[in-house]
Amino acid sequence: ALKHPETGFSERSAGARMAIDPERMESWFNLAALCMRDAPEWKLDASQADASLSHHIMPWVTLMKFDFRNIWIPEAPEDPADLLTRPEVRGRNFHVAPSASKVTLLEILAPGDALVEHQPLSAWLVRMLATVLFGNSEGPFPSTSRDHRNIARHQLRRNFPLPGDCTCGEFHAETSQECMLICRREGPWKCFRVIITFPAQIGNNLPGAWAAPFFPMMLDLVRQAACDFLNRPGLPVLRELDMHAYVVLSLRNYNRGAPLVPHKGAGNDVVTITFGQDSGLSSWTRFQSESRQFRFAQYMHVFMEKLGHPLKFYETLDGRVLVPYQCVVSRQEWEKLRDVFAP
């Protein structure tokens, strides 16, 4: 785990992983398609031109949804699924494209899936209104206190729920704060629909008539915050870093059985390769998978560890499980090793 030099949050990252239930996360992502539909289940609370606030009462939660149309993003990438950057890239390079909440990387769980330290820096009026209207500020806006820091798990899914979409879920370890941001290109090349959905912490007791005058103000503030976030200075540079963050490795075939790994000692299944004697790699054996199905990520982890160069290989990329003969690795770490093994 990567350690935060000031807070020492890495000591709590294991506990944070346990506190953020994967099933809880998956249940939220399963709602993404519903959030993008103008279904009758969504009851309108307020609307303006290209903006609306609505709610959906479910057995286990009351969902709130901000829905913004025609968000103009002049520097949007060619592929709309690349609009949002991976949380680990954002956390490592926050200074490149600062936002209203500071995100500091603590641990990479997979490409597009990370534990971060979350600290609000600005947008106080938005957060205060969220506290009053939706209860305990446990919507998409954590705390009104600048000193409030907590651990959150951010997960990005590209081409989800539909091809070209980009969805990011945010799940906090120490509170029930959670929200989901969904972006979809619509109409003109640079126009996007942006959905922000989160649970109201007030049960089924939605704000009464007293709150209605505040909804238009809230729509304006949140729309502006979304525009600022998606058009903040430095974001194209951050996307460029994101684009080159990882390398996908592929195994062409293994028709003659599982691939080999270096081996020390004797054995009936040991293969001797004379060419490797000078480097101490003359003995090899078949890779034994930890699971019933061969996974290239497992093989590469064992292979590189036996060579004395442990690396982290991943089986998922931006929420998608790769095929068994593919894996992902940090480009920076991989290129360092490529220089080591280059003739």
C-alpha cells in the first residue's frame, strides 16, 4: 500500500477495504441504467432549462438525482468513455488539475479502483445546502469542514452502463456517504449529459414545501460545480497521463500446456534449458495456477517474483474483467524492467 506521508492513513487502508462492502458497491453500479432513464419511478422535485432534481423511493434507500443536459466540455476527449480520469491518476497528480475536493492516493486496488484520502477544499454553500436539504451532508458532498478527511474508495467504469458512457462511484469508509457520477455524450460533439445520484439521509421524509425555494439555487450551484469539475484547468494533461498509465499484456497461446517458470532444485517435471545456465535460469517447471482456470496475471506475478522483480499485475481494467490470457501492469514499472532485461 502507498503511504500518505502526513496522515499515516495507510495503516487504516486494510480496515477501509473491509468496511466498504463490494456488494454494496455493485448494488450502486447496478442502478446506473435506472438513473439514466426518465422512468416514472423518478418523482420531479425541481426543474430548470437543462437541469432537474428528482427522487426515487426504494425499499432500502431514497435516491436523489441531479440531471444536467448540454454540459459543454470544449476539451472533451475523442472517446467519451475517457472523459473521467482514473482515481489513482487523479490522486497521484492532484496538483495537475485541482478540484473542490482534494484526493490523495493511498492504495491502488486495480486500474480504475483505488483507496484515497478525501478532503473538501471549497464549495461551502453547496455543502451547507446539502446538509439542510438531504440530511447530514451525506450526499455527494462530504463535510462542510475543511479539516474533515476520510478514506473513500473510488471506482471508475468506462463504457458503462452503455458503450461511450463513463461512470465513477464514490464510497466512504467511515460514513454511509456514497454517490455516483455518470457522463454520457449527447447531441453535439462536445455536449454531455451528467447525472449525480446519491442517497438522502432522511428516509422517506423528503423536504417539505419550505425547501422548494432552495431547489433552484441548488440546481444552479451543482450545475456550476459539475461544469467547473469537468472543465477544470489541467484536465487534458491529466487525461494524457491517464491514457499512458498502464500496459495490457497478452499471452499468444499455450497449446502445449501451462507456461514455464524458473525453478530451484530437482524434480520429475523440471525442464533444463542450457541457454539459461549463465544467468542461473537453467531449471524450469510448469506453472501451477492458484485457481482452476489459468490466469495470466497470476502467472506473471509468480514469474517476475522468481526473477527477483516482484510486480503487481491486475485482472481487471476500469471495471471490466479481462480474458484469462491478458493482464494489466503499470507502464512505468514495466518499462523500468524492460530496460533491465534489454540486451
